[in-house]
Amino acid sequence: MRSVRLIPAALGVVTALALTVTGCGPTETPAADKPAGGASSSAPATGGSDAGDAAGDLAGDLADKLKKRGVDIEKWKGGEWKNWDTSTWLREAEDFVNPVIEGLWDQTRMQSAQSPEQTITAQAGTSGSDPVPRPVTAQREKTPYHRNAAPVGKIFFDSPQGSMVCSGTVVKDPRRPGRSNLVWTAGHCVHAGQRGGWYRNIAFVPSFNDLGKTPAALRGAKPHEVYPYGQYWADWVATSGEWIQRGGTNQAWPYDYAILHVKPERGSKSLEETVGAALPVDFSAPAPARAGTVGAWGYPQAAPYNGVIMHKCLSGASRLTTAPATPVMYRIGCTMTAGSSGGGWFRVLPNGRTALVSNTSIGPAGSRGWLAGPQLGRGAQSAYDLVSKKFAR
């Protein structure tokens, strides 16, 4: 058996799987979001409030929620969030807190953020795995991004290792048609798994670097060129119980997904209304051989990429098993690297609609050529429904 080291990786959006915009051009001023907290497991664990709680109740109870978890908002904003003492690091499903710190994610801090570099060892190409797919060279997405791949964006967060980046996708909310505030990403972009707890200062920026400027040009860009729709902070997050308990091990990668609920700092429109697009999520988990062509989008950060340009891959799906007795993951040929982690994988459904079917989770360490993502079945749908119900009104 050949041992292959894997790292959280990334993806991009595709031409054949067009991501169209339904309206609402980019804004001229940045936005942000408010905080709250929570997560779920595959058998969802509800947070400090019932799944039916309204968004307004969550916002109104924020100070109390934080206090119960030993968090003083003012001290937190003043720098207490930088304390990563493992004895106080909040890690359980109901412990998520993410107070907004206005101005934290300025352009300089965004560009200094790095991609997660976790590594694991997996038995690839053995029982339950297909041969390694042929590499597919990632292609740059057309600019402006808000006209070609509006639902795709970057996720920024802080970890003990510093500021980090992932990718994410605006997805539809069945209980708020046309007004979704949900973002799909990877579990390892929000929670450290068995090594720790919830990451902090998690924010989503749709259509980041809308005009595809180089890193040098981006440093002098206007705010609306960097974040055309503003910044949206997560006020609730759900991931799998498997990821919270065993994240970072071979057994947890098939459960490496997360759903964010976000809210803008300014304005009252939903994320979907503002961006003009959101994708449905396909939880039917078709076998890789029946999934057909899959497209992946994201912002690859690790070399040879620079993290500021959106890329995409199109490839047929095959099987990857990371550990015995774990679900099969999808694997596609794609040269994107870490930083595209959490980026959506899309396919065309039998009804002709494009839907999110997975997200970038892992890829081969030390090389490029393929990516793997979880099949989204009952557990993922439970986490998704938990967030949708919590903010239904």
C-alpha cells in the first residue's frame, strides 16, 4: 500500500457549470457582520437556544451568551481573542462565538492571511479508492467575478497560527427563499477539530478582488474592488460532530463540511439579495461514477498561486477512501492548492439546475493534481437544516 500525505486544499468555478447572477451589482462600501454562535454534528447538537430561535433573539441575547462562555465583548475586541489557551478555547457545538471587530479585516491583513497547512496520512489507491485521476490544470475565472461567479468568495479567520484563508459559496436557504444568508465551506475552515476549538473572527467576502488584480495592484485598490459586496461575519456555524471530535484525522475528512449563517454590518438586505445569486445544495450523494462532470471553484493560496485570483476546474469524479470503514469521498483532477479549501463543488442535476454537491477538503501534500471532498448526505443535510431553522422567521 502506498502512503500519501494529504493537506486541506481548494477549488474554483467552471464555464460549463455557469454560475449566473440574477441582479444587484457590487456595492461601493464595505459591510461586515454581527456575532453569535453555534454548530452542529451529523446528528445535530443544538446550541444555547432552540433550533427555532429567530435571528433577532440571537442578536439580542449575544451579550448574555458570551458572558456565559466567559467572554467579555469589550475585552475580546480589545485583543482577548488572541488568547488561545487550550484550557479556555471554546470547542463544543454550542460554544461558537464570533463578535464583530470593525476594521479588523483591512486590506493589508487580508493579503497577509495564509492557507491552512494541516497534513495527514491516508491509504490512497487501496481498498475503496480508484486510481489517482489525471491532473486538470486550474483556469482563472473571468472578471469581474460578480458577473461570472458571484456566489463564490473568500473566508478569513484567525487561528493560533495566525490569520488564515479558505473559500466559500453562497447557498440557498429553503426557509428564506431569495433571501439566504448561508455560506458553505469546509469544517477545517471553522474548527480545529481534535486539536482545538472554534476559530475566530470568521468573515466571508463574496467576489473577493472582483477585477482580478495582482497582489501588488490590489494593495492600492479601492475597498469596493477588494470586497465589492462588503464583509459578512459569521453569527452562527454548523459543522459535523465527527469533525469536532476527530477533525484532522483520516477518519474525519469525509465529514469535513460547514455551514455559516452571516449578517452584514451595514444595510438590511440578505446576502443572496445583495450578491444576486445563491446555489441549491444537492444532498443525494450520488456515487462518484454517477456524479458526472464536477466543477470546483476557489482561491488557491499555496504556491504557485497567490490567493487573490479565483480559479476553477472541471473533472469527472472518482472514489477516495481515507480510512477503513469511513464513507467514500469524491476525488477530481485539479491543480488548485490550499486556500481553495471550502470552495464549492458543483454539478448539473437531471433537471438542468446547477447545485453544490461537495466542497474542497484535501489534496496531495507536496504536489498538485487532485482534490477530494465529502459526499453530502443525511449528516450534512441535518447541519444545513439546523442553521436554516434557527434563523427562520
